[in-house]
Amino acid sequence: MVLSVRLDPATARALARLARRTGRSRSAVVRDAIRRLNEGAGDKPATETVYDRLVPLIGVVNLGPGDRAARSEEILRAMFAAKRTGR
């Protein structure tokens, strides 16, 4: 199969350097890169959700005491009082 790909100049130079360094054609380098990407893609589920991506971060942040909603009036009064005395 013939495939035409447009590369930006930096990627084209990198491809040419890699082909020269490894003694392979540019096509062989691209085929190898696609094969490696495809092999690595098998590690991740095809239907990865946003939740799946955020799992490592869940529980990392400590927002302080969990009773803020119940004490919201008390907290706001304290904040306003602090602002009044700060003027």
C-alpha cells in the first residue's frame, strides 16, 4: 500500500537522521514506529474514560475539614468580621 504523509521540516529532518543512523529507509523507520505504537496501544483500554484518567489523582488533594457546608454561615461571618477589622 502506498501512503503519502506531509511532515513539518523538523520531523522530516529527524526522520532522515534516524534513517541514516540506523541504515534503514525512511519507509522502514516509519513502519517500525507505527508497529511499536500499535503494540503499546494494546496496554490501554480502548474505551478509557475521563474517570479512568483521573483515578491516580483522586484523593490527592486535602481540602480540610469536611463540615464546611454545615458551618458555612459561621465561616462567612468570621470572614466578614476579619475584613471589617482589617480596614
